[in-house]
Amino acid sequence: MNLDFIYAIPLYITFSSIVQVLVLSMIFYYILIFLKGTRGAQILLGMVIFIIVLISLTNFFHLESLNWILARISVYLSLAFLVIFQPEIRRALAELGRQPVFTVNTATKTGLDNIVSAVTSLAEKRVGCLIAIEREKDSQNIRESGVMLDAPVISELIQTIFYPKTPLHDGGLIIGDNKIKAAKCIFPLSQNQDLFKQLGTRHRAAVGMSEEYDCVVIVVSEETGSISVSYRGRLSRGMNQEKLRRFLDALLFKDKRNSVWKRAQAQLDLTPEGIAKTENTSKSGE
């Protein structure tokens, strides 16, 4: 009898178990990072706490019937997860097709400076604006809902477009390939119910556009003059000129000297603090 095969079984099982644990750990880790700061994170945390407390109570008080029921209904928790986190799952699947980590951005530094200058000037005058900057994937169908321009990205032109009572001021502006592609576009509104109570139509359109398309959306409130940026369905508010420039620079001009792994991790932290941290880290490595 060949005993070498028998001795190899524990080693194979141990190696296989380690690989499975590592893969599952990475999956759960990136799911938590992806849900960080969203409504889904709060729901997931609540579900986990509820299940842990319920299982602990049934084991502590030896409630065999409830334990049996929990064991049977655990199969259906996956279906509940799909229903509850449907918006987040849809956005995650869309991100897999975009692959922004491996591609080249379409904006240029000069265009970025002109955009920041225009947005800052509009905010000071309390003129509302809605600007979507395309990344690797275009939004042709949204462009077609407005007026096609294909004009250069000039600060004065952007300000003129959004000046009140001009023919193109209503709707959103789309910038791609360092060109103003279209104006007066109709952006999709976000279906996030939590936004309805605190944000107006322009901000919901900014979030909805960033949820559905691979773009960074800038919005200026005409009531307060505040600047906000939406990316991947998350809205960062209270921007000034310098914060806006750093935020856009980090999202549109990823440091190519960083490894793919570091760039992928950096893109998952979309808070202003996370973007600033990425910016400072890249500068310190120069």
C-alpha cells in the first residue's frame, strides 16, 4: 500500500483551507470597503448584529426550536441580501466592466484647471451648475438628450453656458476627451430614497449620473453656492477651490508610478479625507 498519498492528504487539505480562507477574507474585505459610507453599510451592520444577538440568545437559553428555525431560514438570507443590496450590487457589477484601474484618463491638466476656475467663479456668484466629466467610458445616450457642442474646455465658455436665462443653462454639461461634448443634458435621478429629504433635484441628478455612468459629477447649489462632487453614487460636499482641485486630480489623474494594487485600493476610499490622504502619499514618494 502506497502511504505517500495518505501522508499528502492533510497537507493538501490544509493548503486548500488556507486558500479558501484567504479568498473569502479578501471578498468580504472589499465588500465592506465598497459599502463604506453608504446606506448599505448601516443595513449590513444591523443585520449582522441582529443575527449574532439572536443566535447567542437561543444558545444561551437553550431555545432548541428557535435554533432549528434559524438554521432553516439561513438559506434564504442570501435572497434577502440580494434584494436589500440590489443598488450596491448593480453598481459593483458595473465597476467590473469599467476597469478604471488599467486605463488612461481622458481629461488634461489644462482642462481641469479651466473646470475648477469656472466652478469656483459660478459658486461665488451663486449660479447653479451641473457638470459631468467622463472617465474611460462615455455616456453617448445622455449626450444625445441635450445639445451637441464639441467645444474646447474654456472657463469663460462654461460660465456662459450656465448663466441664468441663457438657452443652454438648464440641465447638465458633459465633458469628455478634453472637449465640452454636450450641454442641456438630462441626467438620471438617483433612486436613493435617503437623498430625497435633504437634497434638491440638481444634486440627485449628480448622484444618479455617477451611479449609472463612469464619470465624476460636479454640482453647485444656486441657493448656497456650495460645491459638491459625486462619484460612484457618493456625494462629497463642502468643497473649496483647493479641495476640488485635489479631488478631481486624484480621480482623473491616477499616479501611474503606483502599483495597480495601490491604485485599486486608493479608488475605494472616496471620502475627501481618503482622496487627500492618497494625494499626500503620492507627493511624499516623489
